[in-house]
Amino acid sequence: MSKSILLIEDEPNIVEAINFILSRDGWKVATHSNGHDANQVIDAKAPDLVILDVMLPGKSGFDILRDLRGSGAKPDTPVLILTARGQNKDRELAYELGASDFMSKPFSNAEVLSAVRRLVEG
């Protein structure tokens, strides 16, 4: 059984690239493009990993992560923050809110694949 990933990203080119990289490696990838109802989608899909953009329409990735960790419903679900906001303060905030890992855009295919494998497979 392949592991499932939920990619929450609003940039179509990035969605396509990550979906391609991970699907080719055997991952089952679902996508979502806004922050409005992202937490409900996470609950419904129960992925093995969430890849989360910070700048989303409706609700920021930081708010989504805060809600996810604050609800206590999915404390062990790994969350990889993938963002163009790569400053130290953004990285620090992501980890304070419970991110499992942080990656800045632009990213390499190998970096994404390596992070996903490490976070899901241990």
C-alpha cells in the first residue's frame, strides 16, 4: 500500500511538479489549493504527510498548522512547510507551531523526495 500525501499549495506549477516527483516514486498524492477549509480536508483525508505552503488564499499555512496542532486530533502527522518565505523568523515560527521540517522555494526535486521519505518512513 502506498503512503498518502496531502499537498496544500495554490501555485499550479508547483502542484504539478511535486505531484509528478512523488507519484513517480510511488506516493499517492492528493492536492488542495486554499486555506479556507484545509483543516477539514486534512481531517477527511488523514494523510501520512502534509506538505503545506504558507501563503494560501483564505488562511495562511501557519494558521492551518496552528489549528492542526492545537486540535490535538493529528499531533503525529508530519508537516513539511514549503514556502517562498525563507527567512529565519519564518523557519523559527514554523518549528514553534509544530512543523516537522521546513523547506524554502525554490527547491530541488531530490530535496523534496528526501524530506518526504525521511518524514514518513523514518
